[in-house]
Amino acid sequence: MTEAIDTDLAGWRSKLAAMAAGSAGTDGAHDSAHLDRVWRNAQLLLEHHPEADRLVVLAASYLHDLVNLPKNDPERDQASRRSARLARHQLAHLGFPPAKLDAVAHAIEAHSFSAAIEAETIEARIVQDADRLDGLGLVGLARMFYIAGRMESGLAHPADPLGLERDYDDRKYALDHIMVKLCRLPDMMQTAAARELGQRRLGQLLAFREEFAAEWSGAMPA
């Protein structure tokens, strides 16, 4: 039975990845590799939650960014809702189980940080956590600077990279994003496994931040 389920998921994964690729833009932080990583993160969390519907999690993992608006777009908080509507429409034409469409749409809507929609199901919690885990750690660090470059932000404040005597502003300085948003993510995780992994990945970001600031400021190595 398990083998049959795995085969079915593999078939759907291929279809869903192709569907997502058809809507992909040029944002390297939200590309097919990001979707693959979110699904891998989700699988780690599913090991702790066997009660969750794996097909719902799979579909939402691959389709959550069907509509991907830039971070500075005034309608950014609507992207996940628009993605959910588009996913529902395309999945229906693909022959996806109709009884699971609502659950997929909710998981897609609730994944977004900016939309601030409460995740009400275990599937939505897993997808939200899986997506946010990809914003932490070394991959998250690379994505942070990539996105900042697309938004034409500076790397860090010239004289005060750690924000010791000023307010953080991650629209101007990429490094500030660690303290503005990323450091909050582990405590916002919905599952215990994601909180533990998120804390470890946040530790990498905070260590980088300190070393970056020392090098940026010309401090002598110990």
C-alpha cells in the first residue's frame, strides 16, 4: 500500500512541477529549485505528522508561488490568494481529486508571511513551515541577498551594519532583513520539528551577521 501511495505521489509531483514551471518567472529565489526544497522540507515535517494528507502538502508545496509578486509590490499580500485561485482552476482541469481542492487552496493562501492568514490545518502548517525554512540557513542567506539585489538595496549600512544606533531598514540594507524578519521565523513555526530546525538555521544567519559586520567595518581578526 505504501509503495502504491509513493508511486501516485511521484506521478503527481511530475505533473505539479511541470505546472509550476509553466508559470515561473525570472526570480531565482522563487524558482523550481525553491519548490523542490520546500517539498523536501515538507517531507521532513511529514515524518512527524503521518496524519497529514501528503498529496495536499505536495500540491501546495509546488503551487504556492504560481503568482509571485516582487517583495516591494503594493499588492504583495494578495499573491498567495491569487495563487490559490489559479491552482484550484488548473488542478481541476488536471483531474486532481475534487475533495482535496479546498485543502490545497487554504495551504497555499496561508503560506504567505505578508498575507497573515492563519493556517488552520496540519497541511497548511506544514507548507507554511516548509516555505519559511527555506528563508533560513545558508540557502536563505543567498536568497536574501539575491532578492535585495533585485530590489536595488544596499548590502549594509555604511557605518552601522548591525543597527546599534539606528532603526533597521531592510528596504535599504539587505543585512537588516535578518533582524527585521528572519530572526522571527523560528518562533512562528507551527510544528515542533520546524522550530528546532529553524533555530539551527537562524544560528547560522546570526553568526554570519556578526562576522560580516566585523569584516565590513575593517575589524582585525582575533
